Amino acid sequence: MNKQEYLSALREYLAPMPSQDREELLQDYETHFDFGTENGRSEEDTARMLGEPLALAKEILEQGYLPAQPVQQPPKRDIARMIGVTIALLFLNMAALPILASLWAVFASICAVAVAGCLSLVLLLIEHLLYGGITPAKSFVAAGSTGVGMLAAFFVRYYGVRWMLLLTVGYWKWTARTWLGRK
């Protein structure tokens, strides 16, 4: 791209600027081309050194020639509404938080069942090493407990954690949105 093509493209991309500022800036870039020619560089080399006209124009326009964004006032808080919502959420949380805590307790007990069930064969082996003798009833109970533990572990891993986190985080986000008010 030669000097004339470069400067005309830059002029077109800098159209949002005030004309006086744009012409001063274009004179500066014309000086870059003249300086490059004096130092033995071709116009194409100087254009490559300056970069793409579109990228240069974007950079220049971002530095202060973009149209001003309208200033938005922060939303005013309605104190009476916030007091009412706080009282309502207080009473709602008196019922909801114990329910949420009991769901977490059930989840923790399922986790304990999963761990104990999966370890039941290991515990049977430890009992055999310490006290000797394994009865068929104990081995069947240990195998059954292992199966139940594996099912509980599968539930905890693939469903329980996700559901409990979604429920808890969703409830807290809803509470925060309700208290702060929707925008």
C-alpha cells in the first residue's frame, strides 16, 4: 500500500473525528512517510511499519474520539421496600434454612453410607486378619453393603452434589436478588 492509499484509507476510518484534528493527525502520518523516504525506505515499508489503517484508526478513536456514553444514575434504594423485604426474608429464612440444613444432613448421611458401604469388604478383611474366621453371612452382608455403597456413591457423585449445590446457590442468589431488588 503506497502513501496516498494509506492516507486516504486512514482519512476514511477517522471520519468520526473533528476535521481539524483529523487533518493534523494525517499531516503527522504524512511526515512519517516523508521521513521514511528520506531514510531509504519505500512507501510500502513505511505503511507496513505503521500498521493497518483500520487498526490504527480504532486505536486513535478509542483514545478519546468516541462518542460519549450517557451517564446513568445509580438506582435509588427504596428504604421502606428494603425494610419490608428484609422482614419477609427473615421469616422465610426461619423456615427455609432449617429445611436446607436438613437436606444437607440427608446428603451427608448418604455420603457416609457410600463410604461405609464401599469399605465394608475392606473392613471384613481387617476383621478376618485381627480375629480370624469369616462366616458366609458376614461375607454376604459385606458384599451387599458394598453394592449399596457403590449405588450411593454413584448417586452422590453424579446427582447429589450437583442438585445440592444448585439448590443452595440458587436459593442464595434468589434471596440476594429479592433483597437488592431487580434492575
